[in-house]
Amino acid sequence: MFKRICAALAIVAALSGGSAAAEPDRITSPQDAFGHDVGDDYQLINYRQFETYLHTLAGETDRMKLMEIGKTSEGRTQYVAAVSSPANIARLDHYRDIARRLAKAEGVDEAEARALAAEGKAVVWIDGGLHATETVPPQALIAAVHEWVTAEDPEALRVLDDVIILFAPLNPDGWDLVADWYMREADPEKREFASLPRLYQAYVGHDNNRDYYLSAMPETTNVNRMLLREWFPQIVYNHHQPAPAGTVVFMPPFRDPFNYNYDPLAMTTLSEVAAAMHNRLVAEG
């Protein structure tokens, strides 16, 4: 269901014509890169493999730009993959500047704001792997990046024209630790990570989720800079995973009352986007 979640976000962008598409037959698939499909039973791709794959894709498609955003607590390089149409990727800095000017609204009057909004692209942030034992979200990032650099259907091409998608792994250290621990067993049926002997983030473990107000960890600081200083995405999709006992999809609308400091339009459009996502999930079964 995750792989088409971005398509449901198309309501944030205006309709437009198609663009030049990537050539999917020349782009390395996860099967080719890892020897199995993303999500296959008893298989976890680690962060080092994902990093190599991102560099491979960056050399094969003009729909993606790979950005280094800083180092992790253990010294790994943290990346964000920007995916959009080739024309948008060629002017990525320009569209980032439009998003920043609109968000900060410093010295921008209403007429200029409307002009910038008409010219700019919707920015959608999709992350995964914040809690490293929630293993599905980082694996889903791999599948999603590949799908969006190879998709050829008219809807996908329209979304790529209208939207810049930022795919972001949040906890590379924990991703490697959990995946390596899981895959250490030669017998697939013995693979598990419940016995992991240490925290999967050197300082905060599972509570890296609570670091965004303090930004004590370098990973959090890297992401906060992207979200609140550089890109100001209109949609932030923070991807988590429930426990194995059941399947839960959690999204707005949220219960009133909202914080009165929020513009009511932000809250109603949040519910509007969420309803479109929910409808799309139901429509696709």
C-alpha cells in the first residue's frame, strides 16, 4: 500500500502535462541489486546496501538527486533522495528557494506569494527507519524510490511534474545494527532481532522520536535543518510501523480542539489530504 501513497497526495499540486520520463529498463531494480525483492520473507536490506543502491540509481536516472545532509552519531553519511521530473531536478535549488520564501514570508507581499505558489512545486517529505526495529518503513523507502524513478503511467508522470518528493532514512546506525543482527543467522527461520544486545541508537535508543524538540542527536539536527531551515515541505509523512499483532493505518482527521496558534486552514487541509490518502488505500484494497 505504501508504494502508491504519494499518488494520493496529488491534490496538493495543480494538474499539468507530462514530462520526459526515465528509461526503466536501464535502471537497476532491487532484485538485481540485492538478489531478492524488497519485503521478501526473512530478508532485510541494511543501510550500507541502501547507500550503495542510492548511488547506483543517482548515476542511472535524471529523476533523482542524491543529497548528503550530514553524519550520524556513528559517522555514517545521512542522505536524502530528491525525486521529481527531470525538469524539476534540473532546477531543484530554485524550487527549494520558492518553498523557503513562501514558508518564511519575509518581505513577500500577497501578489508575490500567489505568483510564487503558482510557479513552485509541492514538496512532500517521506521518511522511514526512525525506530530501527520497525523494519518495514526503511525497506519501503527502497521500494518507493525505485518505483518513482521508473514509473511510466500518466498519473505518476503528472505527480512527478507537480511534486518534489524527499525520501529520507532517519536512523542509519540503527538500521545497520538491526538488519545485520537479523541477517547474522544462516538459517532464515532463526532470524530475529528481539535479542539485540544494545540500543539501536547510541544515545537515545527508541526515544530518538522524542529528540526533535531538543535536537541533541546529529541525525535529528540534520533532519531539522532540512525541514525547518531549507525545504519547508508542505507534507511530512513520518512512517512508523505497529506491532505484529495487527495492522493499523493511522492518519488524520484528528480530534478537536486544535492548538489555537495553528491557522484553521492548516488543520482542515491536513484532514483533506488524509481523506484522499485514506480513500486511495481503500480503493486499492
